[in-house]
Amino acid sequence: MRFRLHLFELEDQAWFPHVVRQGMMDVLRFMITALGIYKPVVPLLLKGLAHTRQTQLVDLCSGAGGGIQQVWQELEQQAGQRFTITLTDKFPNVEAYRFLAEQTKGALRFEETPVDATAVPDSLTGFRTVFSAFHHFRPQTATAILADAVRQNQGIAVFEGAGKRWYELLLVWLVFPWAILLLTPFIRPFTWSRLFYTYLVPLIPLGTIWDGTVSLFRLYTPEHLEKLTAAVQAPHYTWHIGRARHWSGTGVIYLVGYPS
């Protein structure tokens, strides 16, 4: 898929029920972690961190923290040193963040107040990451996210847990529904609302399938990302853009940038 269609995602809509949005994000967090989607990009992230001499990361648009705990574990294991990550979002999923903070004994921190990825407070310093969320933004806003990192002289890494291939649509349509029904009872932290909106009123599986489909059409290809970085006009930054291969055969689209 070389084209990009910016169709609407349910979780982006202000009217969409927050409890269903949280349930959808919890499902994605569980599946991303279970499949180890972002393991292949950890070496790329480590290179950026080493170049900027950072051990503090600021995760933007964290959602429910999909895969971030696993990324943190892999960072520490592969680098042999401590890292801390601050989770932020325009609509913070505080319950999920507290759970992750407890699981990591505070290595994963979080901001309870909304954080705009295009205007990150100066007090939030660290190498910025965006997992599974960059496609939510139109080109002008996506460029503004990169430009804000450049303005504050911070490194930034963008990762999308798909390769924008046609066969990935079949995974969303044929595998996701059954996976959600089978895995939901095992998702933590446990909530009755997640069970209700999965099995009795199936808004979570239906919403996840719809948003998953739209996300694939919305994804920026590496060629799109090159145009976005060119629009930022930051010749003093080094940009690495491409696809990292996942064991399942899908890809992870990535962009890593930092001051040269």
C-alpha cells in the first residue's frame, strides 16, 4: 500500500465512550506485548539513545502503554543499564499507567494531565517515542510533532506495529476477532466493563477491527516519512527511516531522529 487515506478512527472521536476506548487500547497493549511486536526496533532505539546519551524517555500518545513495558525490559537487558520512561497522552489512561508503574517499580512513570505531542512541556525532557499512534495525525500535525522535538533539541523515534501490507488486512479481519474473544479474560488490570463491552455488547472487538483497518490505510510509509522530515527543515538532525522485520512476517515502520 503506497497510498494513504485519512479515514476516521473511532477512538479519535470526542463522543466515543471513554470506557470502550480504554478497553480497545488495553486489548492492543496485551496483543502487542504477547506478540513481541516492537522487539525488532529496540536496537534502533538504543542507537539513538546512545548517540544522545539519554537514559530517560518520554513516550507520547501512550494510549494504554501498548508494548512499552516490553520495550523497557529489552532496553535494560540489551544495554545493561537502567532506563526510565514517562508515559503521556492527550487522553491519559491513568488506570493502565498505574498498573504499569507498579509492575516496573516506578521505572515507567506517567503524567496524569493531558500532554499535547505538538507542544510538549519543557519540563518533560528525554528521548521521545511514539508507538502505534503517529498515523492518527494528518501530515501538518505529524510534522509539528517532529518539529517540536527539533525545537527542543530532543531525539524522537516513531514506530508503527505494521508494515502497511495488503495481507495485514486479513489479519485484522480474520484473526483479531477470535484473538480478542479468547484473550480478553487474561488482560490485566481486570475490569468488568471490558467483559461487558466484549461479550454482551461487543463494541470493543467491533471498534478494534474498524480502527485496525483504518489504521493500515492511515499509516505513513517510509517514503511519506521522508517527506515529513524534509518539511521539518532540520539539516542538523540525522534521520533513519525504514521497515524492521518481525518474526511473524509483518514489518514495523520506523523513524528515528536525533541531533547530529
